[in-house]
Amino acid sequence: MWKNPVKRSGGLLVAGIMTAGMLVPASAAGSIEFGPLTLGGAMRVNYTIGDYEPEIGSPSRAEGDGGNFVLDTFRLNLDYTRDEWRGKVEYRFYDGYHFLHTGWLGYNFADESQLQVGVNRVPFGPGPYGVSQSWMFDQHYYVGLADDMDMGIKYTRTYPDWTVDVAYYYGDEGSYAGSNTKAARYSYDVVNGDGDGYEERNQFNARTIYSLTTAAGIGMDIGASLQYGELKSKGPQSDGDHYAGSLHAVTKWQNWTLATQLTYYKYDVDEDQPLGTDTLVQMGAHDYYTLVAAEAWIPAVSLRYYLETPQLDWLDYLVPYIEYSSLMKTESGFNDSEMLVVGAAWARGNWYSYTDLAYSNGNDFVGNTSGWERFGGNPDDKWEYRFNINFGYYF
């Protein structure tokens, strides 16, 4: 799949640093430095088995066929640091498609604020990857509300107890090389796959997070996120818009982290669009298109534990976790799309791996016996499972 492990900026976690939700690497061990530039990357392979239909004449993920072991991702990272200037570029290669993941130039000001210009991560939710620690993400990701990369300008200001982000995005991160060209991208966006649908334009984001520590040593990051953008019509339908609001909190006590989030979103589209309805919107990512409910609530929660393992030569640390999220759709004829993930992340040297057991009645990547409309109407409302192991080497 596509998740960017090591939470997930490419490199080895040297010290277990907790941010507003995630483990991140303190440095990119094994990377190459020349002047102000640092070159790194990663290669990942993946094993999957679960509720999948057998595929005759090709590798199969089906339980009866023993699952499927394939090359997942190869990526290259280039980081730039000179005085107050910062920059980052990341390009990824998958089976049959590739794309730019990140590409921005930034400046650090004396007041501890930063400006980024280019393809950067949209500030929405409790952290870069929402509440999720797992390789599967939570359901926010699949509707474009977690780990979303867009083209624009982002300003971040840090105060003693507050962090504030404001951003403007002219459009999405663009499309690259693949079978479904408009969907050859990393993050989920409204895409004009039919040629006369909608495209994202002029999006505004704001996020604020307040950090506190109680007398009992419990740390909390409490925040709110807002998003509004236009949907530019390329066909006979009227222009539309989309908006979302989210409340989120990350609570940390000793080695435990509890992350919670509640989000409401709506894509306001015209029934004259190619889909012929105003209850669905076409989105795309990772070289395929999917239908998503135009309006929904998303509750999400995760609990994880960071465990160092000095007694084991083959393991540096372990992060077991459990996560639940759901698309609770407002359309009366649509079934909700839930997902439960139980798993663990394992780190040793430059290696970082995931073992995930996911159950879902509405995720395109957990089983495939009930069609490809599960983020939309989800007509079958069928629970399926996927067991996944992802091995990653970072340099």
C-alpha cells in the first residue's frame, strides 16, 4: 500500500519523539549529506491476505491462495537546510504509477514561525496523519482529510502553549504518471476523471492546537481545524464548494497516547455532474477512482503504547495500537463505513515494519468481494478482513 511509515518522513526513528499524535524520526540514519542537501529514501515490501476474490493467472491476496507478497514502494527524499531556509522534495514509485509526494521551499523566522510554499501537507486534524499510527490510516485519509498534500502557501506560528496554522491552496498536488492519469497522486482529492466533472480550487485552512500538562503529568493537545474550498466545474453543472470542521485531542500519559477526533464534512455538488447525483463525489488517489459520500460525520479514536526493548538485540522498540473510525453518512440510503485496526509497529536499526489486522464494512482496501463503492453508498455493508505485513528499509 502507500503509507509512509516511521511516521513517516523517511528515515529511522533514533529517539521515540512524540508529536501531536505520531512517532517521528529524530534523524534520517544512513542518509547522504552534501553541502546543504540531504539525500535519503526508503524501499518497502508488503504481504497481504484476507477476504479477496481469487485471481486466476496472477498473484492473489485471497486466503485460499496463500496471500500475496509484492514490492510496495520506492521513494527518494531530498532535504535542504541553509541558514533560515528549508526545503523538502519527495518522489515515489509504485507498481505502474509514480508521483511527486512533497515539494516545498520554506523560511524559518526569528519568532519561531515558518512559511512553506509549494506542495505541502494541509493543516487539518491532530497531526500529519490524523489519529492514526497504523499502516492503514483511519477513514479520514480516504476522504481527503488526513495526510493531504496540496499546492499552496502555509504559515505556522508556535507560541509557548499554542500552535497556529493558516494556509491557502490554489489547487491539489497535481496528477502524474499512471493508468488513470487524474488519480496518479498520493492523497485523495476531488478529481475530474470524466473530463467534465469538478476540480479543487482556492482552498483555505486554519488550525489551532493548545498544549497543556496537568499536575498528574498528563499532557494534552486540544485543537480545532477548519477548511473551505471551491469546486470548479469543467462541465454543464454549476460550480460547487466543500467545507469541513474538526475537533481533536491527543492525550499522553507515560508511554500511552490516546488520540480522538470528530469531523463533519460536506462536498456541495450539483446533480447535473457526470455522476448524476448530488450525494456522491468522485475522488482519486494511487491511480484509481472511487466514489465518496458527499456529506458525513467521522468519529475516530486510537490508543497506542510505546515500548522500548533493550533486552532484545533484534528490536529497538515496539508500538502496539488499536484504532477505530467510521464514515457516518447523512444520506438515509447509504450505509456507514467502519474500520477497526489492531496491530503493531516494529523498529530495528533502519528497518521499520507494520503488522495490521483490519476489519471493515466500508474500505476499498480491506477485502474486495463487495465492489468499489464502499466510501459511497456501501450497498453490501459487508464486514471483511485484511491481514497485512509491511517491511520498510530507510536510508
